[in-house]
Amino acid sequence: MVFSYLFANCCTLYREGRKRQIVAWEQVRFIQRQVAYIWGKPQGFYLVQLVDGSQIAPGLLIADIEELGDAIEQEMTRLFLPTFLADYEAGKPLVFPGLCITNQYISSSEEKIPWIQVEQFEVSSEKLVISERGSSQAWLSLPVQQIPNLCVLLALLEHIGKYV
């Protein structure tokens, strides 16, 4: 079993071959949730992209991979959310794969809807689903694997939802 350790200003992650690497939180560009199917069941793991372009994929063999992913996501949210909120409040568009957020609306590549029409958003191990008021179908459904820093997007959506 492979272990990772978390500290206030960094974490220790393992690359292939059990090569240990200490990574400062500021070295992480994004974390991306991934899904692998083992015996037909989805198992979550994470891909960590560093600012130098290298990637670390803490695999399914790491003890408590969910706890590690949650801790990294908390740190990424702590680091990035203030900038995202400032840009949102300044009216700058925030672009994620498959969607764009402004302080007026949320848009996909095909259409946009004002925030007042967004009923809810839900995230599972596989999808982010955004529902429009008055519609029985999802307005937008995106694979979580497609969205870097999904944790920051979710925190941003929660913040917006409080004021709409």
C-alpha cells in the first residue's frame, strides 16, 4: 500500500516506481477527478497537474485516496477561489471546459441562461449536472473528468447560488 502525507504548506505524493515527491501547494496548477471502472464499479482517483507541466496521478493503490483528493481539493479551493470570486464580481468571464460563467449568466457552447433560471447543480462521481427551472431535463451535463479544479467551480457555484 502506498501512503501520502499532507502538511500545511505541501504534500508528499508518489510517482510511478514509488518515487517520492514533495509538492508545495503553490506548485499545483489543478486537480482533476478521474474515474476507473474496476469490476464494473466506478472508482475515483485524481490527476494532479503541476505548474511546470508535469503530472502526478495518485492511483487507486494509495491508502485513503478519497481523503487525499479531498484534502488537495480543499487546498486548491482555498488558493484559487478568492481570485475566481474577484473575477466573477468584476464581470470577467470564467471559462471551464464546456461552460462559461459570468455574473449575468452561465453558458455552454450552445446556449446561455441567466442565473435566475438555474434551479440546481449536482455532482456525482461521474457527472456535473446543471438544471434549468421549469425543465424536467438537465440543461447541461458534463463529465467530471473534463473539468480541472472542479472543486473551485463547485465552490463558485455554491457562492453564486446564495445570492441568486
